[in-house]
Amino acid sequence: MKAVLVLGKLATLLAWVLMFFNLFSPFEGNIGVILTILLGVTAMMHGLQVLIFHTIFCQLLPLKAKDYLNAFLFGVFALLDYRQRALSQLAAETSTNSQD
């Protein structure tokens, strides 16, 4: 699962780079227009994912600004990564409580 998350983050980062590159040096034809529209849609969707990220994880994990940036840049792959962290933290707390 860890490898899938890393590959997904790399693919997402590549998509962001292509969309921003298109802003400064537009591709010819329809692809340039599509990438510009896709950048706007992606930014809105990732903004919604940051909101979801905050509502789910703010009580489970201590969050910093870099965590929110990570969620914005990598979207669902960051959410899955933080989900794994939260589940492992809950499992550790549960095992500690059951030993008492």
C-alpha cells in the first residue's frame, strides 16, 4: 500500500507540474485550454479535500500547515496516508488501554 501511495503522489505531482507549466508556456490547441480548465477544477476539488481532511483528522492527529499543504497537493493519496497514520495510532492506543 505504501508503494501505491508514493506512486500516486508522484503522478499527482507530475499532473500539477504539467498544469502549471501550461500556464506559463501554453500548449498549442485544445490541450492547452483543457489543462487550464483542469487546473481550476483540480484546485477546487483539492480544496474540498482539505476541508474533508480537516473535519476528519483535526481531532485524531496534531495537524500543522504542512499537513494541509500536503492534503491540497496530493489529494486522496494524502488522505489515505493520514488515514493509515490515524488507524495505527488508534490501534496503539487500544492495545495500550487493553493492557491496563
